Amino acid sequence: MARANEQYAYFSVTGDFAPDELTRRLGVAPDSAWGKGDLHPRSGAARRFSRWSLESRLDRESSLEAHIADVLARMDGNADAFVAVSREYGGCMQLVGYFHAGYPGLHFDAAIVAGLARYGLGVDFDFYHLWPHVDE
């Protein structure tokens, strides 16, 4: 039997900035952040850019649409600041899916489209179809 699909979404900006300064501006702590020049924990290489990310709070079996809605709701807590930061650094809604049991499809209803537009977000899709092992 195939494993359950796993998916999640997060807001992210990258560029040349101090992550602590973005945290101050946005009024919420990131779920993940690093600064330009910080060392990558696995490779030891210096990071070439800063990144600041805010993730969905839902479990990874929830639909991508629900994850997007949750991230947008988190951003709505300080909408003006998120609009400014997103426009300044090219904000993106990152979608990640590990599909073990087939692709469930993806539908952006009017509320999701309006939310993405409100923040001027691009959307990046990282989807992986993971075939079960032949012996399973």
C-alpha cells in the first residue's frame, strides 16, 4: 500500500537583507531564516543570499489549498508589512508535494487567487511523484 501524500506551503523571500530586520518589520518570527554569509549546516559553504520563510501550521496530509489558506491567514495578521516586504524582495508562495498515492490535483479558488494577488506573490511548485519500491 502506498504511503500517504505529504504536502505543505510556505511564504518566502530571498535577497540581501538581515533576517532579524525582516522579523522586526513583519512582527512575526520566521519558521526558517538565514542570513547572507551564514554557513550552510551540511555543506559548510557560505550562503549567497538571505532567506526568510513562514510556513503553514497544518499537518502534511492536509490539502495544498488548505496550507496556502493557512499561510495567507498568518500573513493577514500584519498585511501591510507583508505587502511591503513581498514587493521589495519578490515574495513567493512555495508549494511542496511528495506524492506517493497519486497526484490529487490543485485548485485555486477565488479566495486563494485574491490572497496571492493581495501580496503580489509568485508561486513555485516543487512536486515529486515517488514511486513505491518494486518489492513493496
